[in-house]
Amino acid sequence: MIINNISKYIHINKLTYFFILISFFMASFRQVFYIFFLIIIHEIGHFLAARLFDIELDKIYIYPLGGIAKFYIPYNYSRLKELIILINGPLFQELSKVLLVKLFPQHTNIITTYHYGILLFNLLPIYPLDGGKILNIFLSFIEPYKKSLETTIKVSYLIVLFLILINLKNIKINTIVMSLFLIYKIYLENKKIDIRYEAFLLERYLNQYRFNKSKIINNSNNFYKNRRHLIKNGGEYTLEYDYLKEKYQKS
């Protein structure tokens, strides 16, 4: 029952089928199977945690270079629950590695190598990898929501640049392709920051969240996650809801 429930959310890119077909002719299907098994179980880990918290799932997309589970997580969602959803992917991948080693003990070394390679890459502080999302969660404790997104993007670019520089003397085509792919994804995420922030504010207005902690800010770009705000303008103070009501009723 649960397998059928999960399978309807899995979308395999057409290029992935081609990649798998090529692996047959190159006698590397077993290695490809290990890689995709680890990736799919990783994404299912995200899926199950999201379902536990009643988060709506879009799809689990499987590409030749990896996979991604897309969720409709509210912008003002609990950071702890979001962190659990993110960590559950690597946790399930670790469990899938243990299962593969039990089933194919003769290939323990290659399974372990693939597992930790995928895991370490995915946990790099590069958005939109899991590591980048985790970084953004922790930054949001000390920075306004929009600023935490901007800082995460800057760190992401720096990490990709660092990876290119350390591999410059022995650069390979797969490193170039992956670096260009990551730069493109970071660029797209950077373009979405203003839209995300507007959605973040609109969500607060529509849902009228009752956060326990409050903060005084002097700029409408400085809203924090999980805080209610007083907006200071000179010697006057405006309640967050009053500010958002005026903002969105005008528009």
C-alpha cells in the first residue's frame, strides 16, 4: 500500500532511462543500480517525513545526476520540523547503504564509496542541496528571512568556486558539468529571493500566525521567521498585521 502511494509521486526523467540503458552496454549497470537505489531511498526518506507532518508533496524527480523531492513547505513553517524532513533523507540513505551491504557483501567497498560520495556532496552548503537548506535554517535564527536567503546564495557560489579551484589541476568533464549545473541552480534560486520574500509576507498576512517571540525592526525587509514584529518608523510603531494589511489591501 505504502509502496503504491510513494510510486505515484516518483517521476523519472527521460534522460535517466537513457543513462540506465547505456549502463547495460557499458557493463556498469550494477554500479548505476547502487547509485540510483541510494538516491531514491534518500528522497523517499524526505517523502515519509513530509507525510508525517502533513506536508503536501509535489514529486520525487529522478535525474541522471541525482534526485530531488519537491515539497510545498510553508515559508513560515517550523524550523525544527523542516530540519527533520531534511535530515531524514541522509538518514534513510544510511539505512539503504546498510541494506545493500547486507545483500551484496562482495561489493561493500564500492557501495560505501558511492554512499558517502553522494551523502557528502548532498550535505555541502550549496542551495538547493540539503546542506544549503540546512544552512539557511540556521542562518534564519540570527538573520532576517530575506537576508538569510541572500547569505545562503553567496555561500553557495563561494563553495562551488572553491570546489572548482581545488580540482583545477585535474579538472574532469563530470566536474565541469556538475559545477555548471550547480551555478545555474544557484542563479535560479537567487532570482527567486524577492518572490519568496513576498510570498513569505503574504502567507503571514493570510494566516495571522501567533508567534511567541517578538522583535522590533526598522525595515520591512527585516522580517524574521517565527517572530512577530513591531515596525519602527521614526518615533512611531506599527503592528506587523497592520503593516501587512495596509500593504496587501492597497495592492
